[in-house]
Amino acid sequence: MSSNVTMEKIVSLCKRRGFIFPSSEIYGGLSSCWDYGPMGVELKRNVRHAWWKAIVQDRDDVVGVDTSIMMHPNVWKASGHVDSFTDPLVECKSCHLRWRAEEIENQAMKQPQKEEAHPTTPPIWRGTCPKCGGDLTEPRLFNLMFKSFMGPVEEEASTVYLRPETAQGIFVNFENVVNTSRKKLPLGIAQIGKSFRNEITPGNFIFRTREFEHMELEYFVKPGTDGQWLDYWVKERFDWYVKLGIRKENLRLRQHGKGELAHYAKDCYDVEYLFPMGWSELEGIANRSDYDLTQHAKYSGRDLSYYDGQSRERYIPYVIEPSAGVDRSVLAFLIDAYREEMVEEEKRVVLQLQPALAPMKVAVLPLSRNEKLTPLAKKVYQQLCPSFMADYDDSQGIGRRYRRQDEIGTPFCVTVDFQSLEDHQATIRERDSLAQIRVPIETLEETLRAKLGGEPFDVSPLWATRQK
Amino acid sequence: MSSNVTMEKIVSLCKRRGFIFPSSEIYGGLSSCWDYGPMGVELKRNVRHAWWKAIVQDRDDVVGVDTSIMMHPNVWKASGHVDSFTDPLVECKSCHLRWRAEEIENQAMKQPQKEEAHPTTPPIWRGTCPKCGGDLTEPRLFNLMFKSFMGPVEEEASTVYLRPETAQGIFVNFENVVNTSRKKLPLGIAQIGKSFRNEITPGNFIFRTREFEHMELEYFVKPGTDGQWLDYWVKERFDWYVKLGIRKENLRLRQHGKGELAHYAKDCYDVEYLFPMGWSELEGIANRSDYDLTQHAKYSGRDLSYYDGQSRERYIPYVIEPSAGVDRSVLAFLIDAYREEMVEEEKRVVLQLQPALAPMKVAVLPLSRNEKLTPLAKKVYQQLCPSFMADYDDSQGIGRRYRRQDEIGTPFCVTVDFQSLEDHQATIRERDSLAQIRVPIETLEETLRAKLGGEPFDVSPLWATRQK
């Protein structure tokens, strides 16, 4: 993270340039919900696409699925979510606000302890309501799944949950995928989709929200090989962020301590990013062992074992799970790309996003709004937009338009000026170097294609080098 | 629709080849929920991409957004959904099942009326429970929005709805988008995302489901020009399906009758497709007038009018809304592409999908699983998969593998045989013509690229011609 990036600057840029708006803003917003604007939706699409390309398209051992958000309630009994996906909460006896017990505990630990020389009372009992100072109740478990009712009657039988992870949609389809895909283990099944968690304390912009988008891979392997596959995926996933432009010094790996592991996990690493609020989880890579398939076999009565034709064994596969968040990745890419620079004694803000991630690959800008320049500039735009996400902008001065393109991270601006009417050439301005070259209009597409890297705008190692 | 396609055949193909599975199938399924398998997810991605490309990328008057599923509850009061998004239900007094009043009414209309020569009793009162024949209650209004609770307390104040349409996420962001996008009217805002409707009678496979994916465009125009823009979008959207390969004779337009219009609509056309169960709505293109922006201005207290710099007027824009379903489109594309043919006295099933939609663009098939062929075939696969969604399959006989690729609609198979080891050539087999050509392995990528059409696999008019 460059030292001068704050969350406020990112939130402000996102609002100003149409990346991210507070949801339902005209109604005062809805807690922790955010809407992606015209630039944000393209950035998000690119993040999803880069993940899908690396995980599904470029590999012959992974296939994708897209399963429903609402699933049979027994799925969540089997997975342990009904019983264990809970947070202990305390309630203030005066103002009735609820708080995560953990939060109160941490707060109490930090407070000087005046009354007890050798504290024996657990810290939670020394905590008071952060809002009004009132006494708190004992911690009570609260389930983090959103609940709804399917069908016309609100009753127990029709209760459905909004999935808190996409992973279970993969586990319950393991048999279907193995039977229809003709693939052998090791086999990965990948999914991108919305998940919902009724978090008590969402926050930090789009870092922790109640509605968010998961990118999850469940990689099924032979038991005994799970350790080496965990190592493999930890490296793969770490490198993915680096290839997409995140500076290595802002990333680190952290292995979970024994007490910290989720109920299903045998081992787990977090890829952490140095967000403005400190090192925080970007992605978890867990060894889920055979927990999920075993549970689903038990609850459904189906045999979910796999026959390994090579070793002639039948076993329940182990699962390595790299689980990332689209929104959280978007936030990290934005923060890491944010730069403030002095150019000709003026400050410019520039998002040095990889072209693969940039919302617009190219902007077409007539030097001014003019009856001769406009038709030519529009023609150039029409020529480029089928191949690249392209922006067209003819409002205000050229300087302000460059600044806007810098702030949304557009790697190339194509400017059409009066000379273009004579020589049929246009100027390409590079976002990072600010170099300008003049090329024939009919070669623009191929020139840009070469500069942007492979098809469809592959992560380009060349670009990563040039960017520095 | 070719005369021999039935829904059963499509459902069976989808299950067999990994397009679509019943959700939570190992638990007996969840009513009307479906999961997309490895082929289905790619088809769905392609449908989304084709829509986004036509609506957002290829135009300079439309931008995208991606708004949250959970919105401020007042959004649904303003939009009229809390009051009017209802279905009248009747309940059986004996077995307590609930039915759509409309359904019972239609059924009653069809029954011979024995007792009354001049019927004055409304048909609903002559209806009985279709399940047990019991008497029915009076119709009662039932809201079709899914309800949940945000935050730890289940109470009225924290009630949230799952959006029944993506459109409202666009309306509440109209001001934000206009302010940040520097675009002028006419301006479209497009969105793809999940919507939820607690339908009483979902059915017909993925045609009507409670959880589904919307592709919605809200196109904001100057009042008075709305009629011509409605005509424009009706034509655009009809043509989109034709360009993507749906036969014209299976499509028709139907204008809504006055009594049929939704509470917000001034006019509406349905694009209907000849599904196996008959002509049914594929997409609705509605003139929503200024209803939504006016309502949101009223409920939020914000001025949502637009200043038109050209005419120097301030007005609430009218909105033309082409609203399509991803799942419904997927179903229509599958049905329309389905063919049964006799080839050399054997029946083959083939999905003649446009390459733009086909889940896999190419399959790499070694003639047999062999220690010399496998490395070469894998090399060919590795060479092609960064550019195209490619499949690799070396199980079973080559005939069965061709049949599988035909059934998932792969336009090209590349076969590597023993001669390939000598002459470094491979065979390209075309799905529709069954023609085979032999080309040097190093030219495979460019040959396939030329055959597939523009980048990134644009809807190719050439292909549409060749396909016939």
C-alpha cells in the first residue's frame, strides 16, 4: 500500500468516478450494502473473468458450476452451518443494542484493570455497552445465515436459508459432476456467485458486507496427497494476485493456529493484504479434509465415495478450498493501484490497474467538441468498441478528460485532433508513462491489441514489467 | 421448434451432459431450483456476455451497474411492490393447499356448466381444489417478494426483501450514474443479476423458477420520444435472438392488452418463443413512463428530474425497459438448437448452437489413449485453451466422444492420430456439416479463430448463413 492511501480516498474516488455507490443512497442507504456503478461493474467483471480464466479455462482439471442460492435446508444441517455458523452476542440491558462478544472482550482486555490485582473475572464480564455504558447480558449464540420462507406459508417446513458460502452447492453436485464430466481426480469444481452472511459488524467499505460475491474452488484429491495440494494452491493463489499487479510487499501468508481453524478444516492459510486498516484476509485456502462429503453422505444416505481407477481404491476425496471474495479483491486491486503523482507541478491521481482489470481499455477523445472532429472521433470509437471496452468523452477540456481517464485507470487514450483530419493519424497517450505516439487510424486496433497483451487481454508479464 | 423436441428430451440432455441438475438433488431436490453444471455454466456465461456486449460494450449510450439484491425497504414501497406485487390465492378448506385464483378460474371456465343456464356466479366460486376436490376459500392477496431479516433481531424494522427485479437498483442510482458518467439522454443503464419471486406455481423446467437471473436495461428518454424508442427496442431485442441463432418462425411479438398491463406500464410488448408447452414470454419490452422516477422522487424527497442542455428543459425522463431472463433465454437457445439427425444410419443428437453460445469452442481428442498420442494431444490442448474454452477427452472410443461433443454443441473437434506424429497435422471436424479437414498443428489456432468469427467470438452472420 502506498503510504498515502486511505480508505477515505478510495471511497471518495469510487463515488466520484462511478465505481461504487452506497446502496439505496437516496433513501439514506442500507447498512453495509453497496452498488457497483458503470466503472465498478466493469472492474468486477474483469476480476471474475481473470479468476475464471486462471481457474477454469486455462486448466483441464477444473470445471465450473453455477448453483442456486436457495438450497434444501438439510444441506445446512449436514454442513454444520445450522449448529455452528454462529457468533456469540451480548445485549445491552439498557439500550438493547447487540454486540459481538469477541469485540467487547477485546475492548475489555485493553482497559486498565483497576479493581482486580489478579483478574479472575473473564474480560467479557468487565465489558460494558460501547454505546451507552450499560450492563451486558451473557453471550448468546446467534446464527449468521439469512432466513426466508419459500412458498405461500410462513412456517417451519418452508424455511430456506440464503447460502453463506457457494461451496455447499459444489459438494452436493460432486456426484453429478463426476458422472457427467468424464474427469478423474484430482478434479476441481469452481463457482462464482453471491453469498449472504448476517454479520453483526460489517464495515470497512466493501471489505465485510452482508451480501457479497464468492469465488470458490473445491479441489478434490486423493487422501494423503492433500498436504501437497494445499501447498500448491497456496502458491497458485498468492501468485494470482501478484500477476494481476498487486505488489508483493503488500501480500503475506498466514497459517491458522489450531484454535482458529473452522470446524471443517484440517489446515488453513490466509493470503493477507495490507489494507489501510491493517493486514486483513484477502483469501483463505483451507484443507477441508473429507468433512463435507462425509457429512452429506451421512445426511442424504447417498454413497459419495469415488472409485479411483488407477489405484483401484474407493475413498471419500479430500478437498482443498481456495475461497476468495470478488468485492474484497476489487478493493485490494483499487487500493494497490492508487497513486498520487506530481506531473508538471500538478497533482494527478492515477489507478495503475493492469489492463486486464481496467474498466475501459481505451478512451476516444476528440480534442474539442467540433462538427468536423466529432464524426471522425465517433468513427474511431465505433471501430474500437467491438474489440475493447471503450469510452467516448467529448465534454469539457482535454486536460480534465485525461484526468478522469487516469482516475478510472484507462491504460490508453486515443486523441483525435485537427491534424487527424489531414493525415488520418491519431495520438495514443499511455496512462503510466504519459508517452504519446502518433499512429495511423486504421492501425489503431492492432497497435492497441499488441500493447494490451494477449487475447482476451491476458495478464501480461510484459505489462507488469513496464508498469514499474 | 423442431417438431420432435419435447421438454423431457431437453431435461434429459441437460442432466446427462452436465448442463442443468435439480438443485440439492441428493436431498430429493428443492422445488423449482436448478443448478447449472459444467456445460450449463459456460452456456449461461455466454448468454450473459452476448447480452452485455450488444447492450453495453457495443454502444456509447448505455452503461452497466451491479446493484445489491437487498435494498432499503422503502424502495419497494415506492415502486409499488409492497402493495401491488401480489397474486390472489385461494386455499382448500379440506387439504389446505393454496392455488392461484387465476388458475382455478381458468379451470372453472373450461368446465361444462350444468346447473346454471345463465351463469351469474363468477367462475372462481364454481372451482374446487384440483388436488382433493374440496371447497375453496375466498381469494386473498399474497405478496410474491421473499422476505428476510437483516441484523440480529427479527422484527418489523429489520425486514428486507430479496429484489423481485433488478430494475429498481437502476432507478435509485439514476442520479449517481448521470452525475458520474458524463452521458446525456437518451441514456441506458443495464444490469444482470439474480431476482427472486415467491411464485405459487413455478414450473416448466427453468422457464419459471423462484430464483432466476434477470438481464434488464432501463433506457431513459425524453418524454414524447418514448413511443419511437419503444419501437426501436422491440426490434433490437427481437433481432438479438435471431442473430444468436433462434429461428424466426419460432419467435413472435405480442402487444399487451390494456387490462394486462402492469401498474407501471403505458405499453408493453412480449417477445414470445414457441416453447414445447406453447407460445410463452421470452422477454418483455415495456414503456414504464416516468412512473418509477416519479415515485422514488416522492418517497425519497429527492429531485430526480433531468436537465436537458439541448432543449433547455427540466423533466422526469420516460423509461423503456427490455427485461429478459438469462435462464429463460438459455432454455430457448437449447430447445431451438436441438436436432435429431440420421447419420450413416445412426441417430445423432446435436445442439446446433452458435459458436458464440457453445460451452466449448473446440474439443481436443486423441484418437486413442496412447503413450505417444497423449503428450501431443495435451500439447495441442495447452496451445488452444488460453484462446478458446476447450475440452480435452481421451476416454472411450472416438465415436462416443464425437457424440458427446455433438450433444454439448461443440462446433469443432480436433483429432490427433498416429499420422499426426509424422506430419504434425491434425483433423478438424465440423459439428454441423461433419466435414473434416486436415491442417498443420501450428496453424490450428488461427484456422479456428477464422472459422469462429470475430473477437471474442462475436455473433457471426457468416456462421448463421453456413448453419442452415
